[in-house]
Amino acid sequence: MAPSTEEANGSRGRRSGKGIGIVTASDSQERSDGQLHVYDGEGKGKSQAALGVVLRTIGLGICEQRQTRVLLLRFLKGPGRSYDEDAAIEALQQGFPHLIDHVRTGRADFFTAGEATRFDCKEAQRGWDIAKGAIASALYSVVVLDELNPVLDLGLLSVEEVVSSLRQRPDGMEIIVTGRAAPSALIQAADLHSEMRAHRRPGIDSNHRTHIGGIEIYTGEGKGKSTSALGKALQAIGRGISQDKSHRVLILQWLKGGSGYTEDAAIAALRESYPHLVDHLRSGRDAIVWRGQQQPIDYVEAERAWEIARAAIASGLYKTVILDELNPSVDLELLPVEPILQTLLRKPSETEVIITGRCKNPPAYFDLASVHSEMVCHKHYAEQGVDLKRGVDY
């Protein structure tokens, strides 16, 4: 595993021996090449996953007493319309105002390629000019280009120029591109390609159960499940800020009894900035649980966390309850399905429940979900022997 990045010095700071306190791409000592991430597909979770990576990166900097700067550049999301991630970004900006730069471009209307106007082309170019400048500056550790994929699909920017610029990103800079319909040239250039695949079930199942609003499931082999859930936690906190209310969040994690997990830094960042709004509990032992090798403690720990989850959901005290890795716990038969199903059927309407984790055999509660997004991994740089990066991959 590559060593973690050290406290940053700008290029001028390195010459003078005085650091400026911000980790930039050019200062990163962890791995020499930053990776290009592409999240696309029809399913939900693309922008959420990007925001989860941002939170994780900032959180790692907090844990290691250094700071990491992030640019959030959003295409096709102009003023006049609200978007799912607005509240999450508000929470990020309020919690870490000196670490987040945020730019929106475009108009609020949906349009096709044939309906694109001169204004749309100018706004796309304005956003891309900002992106190019930010990438060339090497001042950012992470650059999120939200909805760049549909901009390219609409023909508002040259795919060749964009791909060429992204290939020439500074060493150590992570770039995350989101949105439907990623062009093939961008996918070929990407180091990681994760598709969010939507699963749409009929509105009423064979037992006459209808979908319940506020239940979202993120599963699959690809990257983005837990990070999407963290994006939902940010959204809940941000909505509370905008409405001057206390939107409490509970994060419960199964099969994660040890330390050094992907979400640790992100949760630490949330709890540092919003200690009165975020509760967190982990369960399980510090070991991988394999089918056929379950131990008594695995059942005890899974049940302990579920009892807390059940009571928390029923109480209505939390705006968002994240049940991280509940799916594999059920798949491993550490928990029965029926109590989970009944709890979700009776949940308060104002409580969101986000369920994550891989699952070979979808349990019955999947049929209740209003959102079911499967993360499908088409390409991952780990498969090419590239070291994983703390704050981005784990």
C-alpha cells in the first residue's frame, strides 16, 4: 500500500520551506498518478457517490491534520431549479468552507441536442474553461465534473479536447466525471468506470405491497454504494440547515468491527462538523465473514445492530438512517428477512432508510424500495496493479 500524502506545501512554499496548509495535486506523495473516475448509467447515485468521495478526502485530511482542497463544478445545473445534491453541497460548504470551491453552469431546463441554444454552448464552454484552468493549476486534490457526460453527449463540447485535457491532468489529481451517456472515448481513457444501473420493479408486488417512499437500496459489485449513502447523509444535514431544523442522521454498519474502513474518514469529518446531528455505530468482528464459516459472535453482533436500527427507525427521531452492509448480513443469513420487512413497512413517512451492500439473492424488502441502484464495475484501476489511495479508495 502506498504511503499517505503528507502536509502540503505549495510550489512557492516548498522553496521557502513554509507550507500553506493545503494539499494540492502536485504535492501529493501517495502515488504519482491521479485517477480518472467515471460514474454513469440510468440509476441513482452518481453525484451522491462523487460527493461521498469528496467527504472522504476531506475527512482523511482532518484525521491526518492537513487540508485538502476540492472543486465541485456542475454542468447543466443553473439557477432556478433545485437539485438532489444542493443540500449536500450546502452541508459541505458550511462544514468546510475553506476547502470547497463550487461552480454551477447551464440553465435549469431539460433539453435535447436539437433544442440546444447558443447560450447552452456558451455555458458549457464557460464551465469547461473553469475546469481546464483548475486542472492546469494543480491546486486541487479532487475535481468533480458533475454532469459532464451529458454535456458531451449533447455535443456542447468537443469530446476529443476534453479527453485530451483530462489525460494531461497533474500527477496526484483525482478527477470524477458523472452523468448519463458517457462517451466511449472518455470511458476508454478512464481508470475507473462504474455504472449505476436502475432496477425498476412494478408498483405493486405479488403480495400487494407497494413501493414505500424514502427507502433506497444501493447494491452491486461496483464502486459507489457506501459513498452514495454518505451523500444521502450530507443531503439530510443540508436540508436541515436550509430549513433551520435538526435533521439527525444515524449510520449503522454491519460486518465492520475493526478499523481502517472506507467510510471512516468521511464519518469522522461529518461528526467533527456536525457532532450533534450524526450518530454512528459499527458491529461485527475484525474479519471477513464467509458463508459456511459464520461464528456465533457474527449472529450476536448482527442482531445487536439490528435491534438498534429497528428502534431508531420506529422512533422517527432520525431523518436518515443508513444501514451499511445490511444486504450481505442478510445474504449470509446472520439476520432474518421478515423483521426487516415489517420494520420498513411501518417506518415513519418522514424517515429515509438507505440500505447498502452486495447481495446474491435479493431479499423481499427490495420490493419496497422506491430507488434500487446497482453499481456495476466495468473497469477499476486496482485490477491494473495501481495502489489504492487513502481518502479516495479507502
